Amino acid sequence: MRTDDTWLERQFHYCDKLGMALPRLESDWEELGRERQIAILARWETIRGTIPDRIMRLEAVIRIKQQQLFEEEDFVRSCEINGRIAELASQINDLNIWFRARQELEGDVKSHSG
């Protein structure tokens, strides 16, 4: 692996909650050269492209859990199912936020390249 590849990999960390790598830059965005900014954006775009499918899978699990909740008669178990639905919904919310992060990063590159 080239040094640049190693550097690029260090700019992302794996998030267990979302099951994907997220940006975690070692330097301020403004301190990075345009070439490195573009490399980060390219890597992020690859990762970001997986988000809609991840959201759809989580939504499918939520629908199953909602059906289980509808059929569940035990209160404690209902609370557990409801808690899991809330966790999944939180993951979807976070994924939606990260999905929009591409536009913000891209805007930074464009505004600093002129």
C-alpha cells in the first residue's frame, strides 16, 4: 500500500453503530492541499454511495419489528422491540445526515479552490 493510500485510510474511521467508515480528518480541511481534498472526497463518495441501500435495509427491519410489536402481547418484550425500532430509526437519521455531508465537503473544496 502506498503512503498516500495509508494516509487516506487514516482520514476515515469505522463506526460500529452505522456499520461504515466515516470521515475523521487528521488536519483541518483548509490545511489540506486540493489533491488531498479531492482524494478524501472520492473515497467518501464511494462510501456515501452505500448509504441509500443501508437505509432501505434498516427500514425493512423496522417494518418487521413494527409487525412484531403489533402482535406482541408481553409488555416487557414490546418495550424491547420498541427500543430496537428507536435504535434503527436513530441509525437512519444519522445515515441521512452523513449522506448530506458530501455536499458540504464539496462546497468547501469549490469555495477554497478559486
